[in-house]
Amino acid sequence: MYFTFSYSKIVNFSFSEQIIAVSVRHPNHVTRVAMAGAHIATIPYSVIEQLVKHPLTEQGIEKFATDWEKAVKN
């Protein structure tokens, strides 16, 4: 995925323009297009699911569930 646009090269003739990022296929692409200034991105649901999953979050949920089960037993 290449980002070749620059705001300094966009000429505004009193039009309202927005930059749309398409073919976003990886969570890293989402970050990159957002940092590049895209206003809109087409993102598949599978990528959105990947965005909300993080290994540390998963570990924290597992630890909480284990601790909760211990607390309920006592």
C-alpha cells in the first residue's frame, strides 16, 4: 500500500474534498491511512475484528476470569 498524496498538492477550488482510503486489508493499514489524513476508509469486518483484539487484552480477560472463579468459590 502506497501513500502518494499530500495536502500541499491538493488545490481547493471552494470544493469540499475528502480523502478515501480503499482496499484496507490489515490493521496496520488502518493506522497508516488514518495517520496519512484519510477521512474515510473502506474496511472489511474481519479487519475491524482484528483491531479490537490485542494479546495483552486477551491475557487480561483470561486472568480476570480465573481470579473471578477463585473469588466466587471462596
